[in-house]
Amino acid sequence: MNHTAQTFFTPANTGCPPDYQMLKEEHEVAVLGAPHNSAPPRSTVIHIHSETSVPNHVVWSPFNTLFMNSCCLGFMAVTYSMKSRDRKVVGDLTGGQAYASTAKCPNVWALVLCILMGILLIIIPVVIFQVYQ
């Protein structure tokens, strides 16, 4: 009886036995034969660009800061507008939209208060002037 070790697979044997995946592939090649299609596999890449623009209210906020900045709402709006712009530049559109909606709220309130204060500053002196005549 001859008890010699035999190498079954590759001539460049590394000393470790072949793994299951290699044995399975060699078995499939032996049973099924060589691949029928010699063309390389193709892949398709689809680029989806979102055309959604995130309004950051950077132009609106300084106007509310400069003109009748009631209750410092303009400063808050500028801060959130800048954060929204920064998030948009980084590529975080969800964070940019969140900061933009937060900046819109103080902008709307500052505008409403500015209009009301402007109307009151016009009406009150006119009424006072008419009363004392």
C-alpha cells in the first residue's frame, strides 16, 4: 500500500486545501461546460439628479433684520437662513429644508409685525393730530 499525498487541483499549490467555493465552481464548469457568451457583462448606471431647490431665505432675512427688527426675529431668521444655506452646500437637503422652514417662520412674523407697526405709526399720529385740532 502506497500512502503518498496527491495534489488534485492547481499546480501552484500553496499548501492549504482548496475551499468549497473553488470546488463548486470547478464542478459547475465540468458539468455545464464553458460559458456560452464570451462578451463581458454590462452594467447600467442611472444618475438621478434632484431638481428640488431648497429656498434658504438668505435675501429675505437681512431685510427683516435691518428694517424694524421687532423682538430680534430678523436675527433668528438670518441665523437659520445661514444654517440652511450651509446644509444645502454640504448636500444635506433634508437638513437644509428643515432650517429653511424654521427661518421662514421668524421671517413671516417679522414681516407681519413690521407691517402692523408701520400702520400703527402712521394711524396713531394722524388720529392724535385730528383730535387736537
